[in-house]
Amino acid sequence: MSLRLMTVGRQGILPFVFELADRDDVTARAGLPLVVETMRALGVSESVAAAFPAMKRRGSFPAQEKLESLVTLIAAGGDRIEDIRVLAEDKGLERLLGSPFPSPDALLDFLGEFHDQARLEERPEGKAAFVPAESDGLRALEKVNRDLVKAAADRSSTIATIDHDGTIIESHWDGTTTAYEGTRGYQPLVAVWAEEALVVADEFRDGNVAGGEDPLSSAKRAFANLPAWVTTRRYRADSASYYTPLLKYLENEGIEFSISADMTKELRAKCRAIPDHQWKLMEKRPREDVHVAEMAFTPGDWPRDSHPLRYVAMRFTPAQHYLFEDRGPKYLAVVSNRRELDIVELLRWHWQKAGTVEHVHRVLKDELGAGVMPCARFGANAAWFRINTIAFNIITALKRRALPERYRAARPKRLRFELFTIPARLVIHQSQLTVRASLDTERTRDMVETRQRLLKIAQAAA
């Protein structure tokens, strides 16, 4: 039974008409179930059920089904809870998944259970910016992601380089605060396992909480969430991590690191005092020359009985700087405890973090749903952000463990265009549900082989 939207005249320029149809034998997203199959292959549903034994069950959907629906929504391109209605209109997709989608209200209530107002009121006296303790629900959600990282990572990957950085999410809900560059919203920290392209930790923060406000807690969380088989731990970050307690922790734990140093007056003076013959040309760029040099420097708050850290100075000299008074050299510095690398190798290794954690920020906010906060409740927004990191990790696992090699570097929007949004007809023959899609032989083979790989992962874990 169908209903024609217009029965007289033309609907548009091209010679066809739209009709409403109540049918579940077609879908516009035949490839989207790959995301759900990845979740189930990696045991996410079991992890959620174990992590949320006391979470209230509202309606007919347990916590694992709500999380599955939210990850599916994010993978499909939705960035608002209300967007679940669009997926719910695809009755063929619901048929493939085996259950309907929860309502927007049910999902928003689910996110609301992660909010704990009492934690937000434990503000230290005299502090305008602080990081509240996480609710029990948020800690349980972190455990889900920790289990996911363990299941998704390659067990032969024994080196873990944690790239750590914050990002600003614009939001104008009541109660949001202003970040250092004038944007209202939030400023979460994200820790990425560079070798595996997995988010191992996040720490949701108000916009006025700078990255340099106790980055140690977030760094500790990241290393605690690594699998036990990791034997070599490393850390890279910008100057927000130039924090003496963090430097002491990394040094005492034997974690190799490189961190951009705060360019204090004392450090700048040391850089300027380096003789010309000690500077080594590292790069000649179109607009500037980059010189590097080792330097002896110990910050005033570094324990005198501790091993001195390695400081590397960088001098950026603009082309034809001598023609302009305000175009003199610019100085930066990196502090590290890696002494086995020469100066150029160390800096190139340090700069690689821009291709990992900043890429993750961009994908989370621009291609997944982390750029739009669902409500004014801090805990609900923190849960939404963490669920986005879980979705990122699931898509990463799908690319690295099941899809063909050519998809390894594909971003979510590419996967949506080529794989997730496949139109298909659903038919049943001899009790077998079959998806009939108009694909070429190669893409059809890719879909079948990907599902078979996910099935093997699930069977191996059973």
C-alpha cells in the first residue's frame, strides 16, 4: 500500500514522483550493519552488560542496545539525538539489525543517567576552573572503551606511543564557559595510541579548563588503559603537558617522552645565547630556515637530585628577516628523555603527533558527532563525547581488522559513501533473509569477506 504525495501535475523537473510506502523489504543502508557486527565481534555488548548492571532499564531497551543504536547513529552521520528518527524510518535497516531503534527521548534519558550534579558541586574553594570527578556511569563507560581497545588492538603491537592533546568544542548551552581563544563550550583532552589509531582515554572538561590544568590525571588514565602486553610506553604532547608533576611521573615510570616546552623568559634567553656555530640547519622552507641545537637547561622547579632532562632548541628564521625589524628569529624548544635519537630524529618523531591526535580531533568533531553537544547537562555531554570515541575505535577496528587494505586510511565519510549507504532489497527464500544490492562483483566480494572476517573474530573470542 502506498500513498502518492501529489496526484495532479508534476512534482519536479525530472520525470518521476515520490510516494510514501510502509515497507520493510528495502533499505538505503545495507552496509551499515557492518558497524554493529564489528561491535558484537569485539564483545562490546557483553562489556556494556557487565559494566552497567545497575543502570536503569527504561522501556524495552537495555543499555547495550542503546549504546549500539547511538554508535550506529554516529557512524551513519547523525550528530543529534533527534537524527535517530531518520534511521528508524529505514524499516529495512531495522529488519537487518533485528530490532527497532529507541526513540530520541529514550536515548536522551540514557545519556542523562551519566550526569551527576553532586560531582559538579564539589568545586574547590576559590577555583573558577576545575575538572569534576566522573560519575559511576562515566567510569563504567570508560571500562567499555578499555575492553574495546584490548579487543581491537594488534597483540603484536608492544609499543604504545600516547599522543595527548585537547580540543575545543563550541557549544552555547546554558552554563558553558569560555575557552582561552574566546569560544564558548567545552575543552576535552584526548589520548590516542598512535601505532593502533585508537583512542585510549578522554577527559571531558569545561571550556575554561585549560589543557595545562593538571594533564597528569588524563595521562595516567591513558597509560592505565593500555593492554598488559604493551612493554614500551611513549608520550608526545604540546606545551599544555609541560607540567612538572607530569614530567616527574613520566621520568619515574620509565616512559619515553617529548613535550613542547613553555617558552619562558629564562628559556628564551638560553636559546638566544646559543652561539651561531652550534646551530644545525634542519630544513630550508620556502619562507623560513629551521635550525636546531642541543642546550643545557634545567627549570627552577626540577629536582636537583634528578637526572637532567634533554632540551632541544629550534630557531625559525624568516626569509629576508634583516629587511624588517619585527621579523627576527622565533624560538621554540622541546624537552625529552629520549637520548638514543639524534636531534633531527627526535624532532621529527615529536612532530608526528600532529598527524595522529589532531586527525582524531577533526574526525570526532567534523565526521562523527562530537562537534554537537546534545544538551546542557555536563555528564550527558561527557557521555556523548566518550561514545563518539567508542564509535571512532569501532570504525578503526572495522578498517584494520576486517575491511580490505584499501580502506585502511578511509575516513568515516568515505565509508558512508562507498559502504554504509548501499541501497538494497530484502527477500526471504527458504527462511533465509537475503540482501540483494546492485553492486559490482568486487564490492560484493568485499562485503561478504568482511562479514566472514568479523564472524571469525567473534568465533575466536567465544
